[in-house]
Amino acid sequence: MNLSQFPVRRLLWYTVCSITAAFFVVPILWSVLTSLKIPSEANATPPRLLASRLSGENYEALLGYGNGILRYFGNSLIVATLTVIGIVILSTLAGYGFSRFKFPLKGFLFLGLLVTLMVPFQSILTPLFLVLRTLNLQNSLLGLALVNITFQMPFSVFMLRNSFDGIPRDLDDSAAIDGCNSLQILSRVLLPVALPGLVSVALFAFLASWNECLAALIFLTDSEKFTLPVMLLNAQSGYLGTVDWGLLQAGITITVLPCAILFLLLQRYYVSGLISGAVK
């Protein structure tokens, strides 16, 4: 049915889409506007919709909060980068192996990998803490990155296995005839074709690691190694239980900015990567 032939239905469709988009956009705009208010207006009760004047005082206060916002930002960036690198390398090799090779218990192992998606993260925090302490990785950014990699791995392998399954095997045969080995087929032939799936996996890993708070709160004890979510959690609890809303919203704005930029830049890869392998 062509919606252009029915202006009323077309108008209704755009109205529903606009309302849905507003539910996501309005909270972000509110955070940005609140962060640009002077502290007295940002903490006013009831809150004022518009600021009398724009101010960068909250961002200036954020620069000097704790060990400085730049240190927390850098810690989050290090953990997210290590997570993305580990996820991309390991899930690419695992997805390629499950898609292209035959080996004993292949189906059982893949099913076991997917079953781990059902394990609640909170239920194994204590064993993870003991393992990291034994390996001397507790209270380290590397240890936190390894935890993130562990929990992102099943979904990432599933995504890339589907991406490789959607690529015709004729490409593998042609490359093998030209003298390529398995790793050369993967790096020179399959990866450029599976790039949307690879970008989607990397984006998922980055967003999950960047916004992760519970593991960072438990495994990191040194304030100099805190990530942005932990810093925001501490900033939420002010003097005598008060909340500095201007400072908090400024931190939220800075935290959201890298995620929004990456998503907008990689959106076309993200959408095609989600549906790759769905139809063969």
C-alpha cells in the first residue's frame, strides 16, 4: 500500500515517528540546557525551562572535580579502546571459525557460547573479583577491559558468524585457487565484505564498555582509575545528600558526546551490520 496516496495516513505516520523521536531527544536537550545554566538556576526548585543566560561554570567546575574530568575521560577511553580491540580480534577469529570450518562438537560449542548470554552479570561478580585478584588485575584498567570483553564476546561472535555466513563461499574458493591461505582469505577477502558487521560489533563493544558502571565500581578502588560513570555516580551524592544538577548534567553531556558522534558517523554500517546474515 502506497502511503503517498493517503495523506491522512502519511501525516499520522510522521506524527507517530516525531513523538517517538521526541521521547529520546528531549532528555538529551534538557541535559545540555541544564549544564549551560548558572549553578543557582540549575539547582532551582521548581526547575526553570530556559536559562536567563548561558554559562560554562558547570564545565569549569567539572574540570576541577576530583582528579579532573580529563583523567576520568581518559580512563574510560582506555578501557573502551582495549575492549574494542580485544572484541574485534577475538570475535572475528571465532566467528570465522564457526562459519567456515568443520570441527568436532562445533554446534554444541556454539550453543554453549550462546547460553552464556543468559547468565546474569551480577551473579558472577564475586568469582570474577577473586579471579582478577589472583591474576593481580584487580583495580586495573586492563582487568576491567578483560571483564568487558568476556561479557561482550558471545553476542559479538554470534553477530560475526552470521555476517560470514551471509558471504558466498565462492569467494573463499576463488581466493584459495589464487593461493591464499585461511588467514589471507579472512583478511583480504572476507573482512572487507563483512565490514558492516565488524563495525556494528565494535560499536556495540564501545558503547557497552563506555557506559558500564557496576563492574568499574566494584573492581576499581583507586580514585585515579575511576571511569566516567563512576565519577558521575560520586558527583550525584553531594554535600548532605544534595545533588549539584548543573555539574551532573555537564558530566552527562560530556559522556554522551563520544557515543553520539560515533553512532552518527557509523550509522550506515551499523544498520546494515545488524541485518547481515539474516537473508542468505
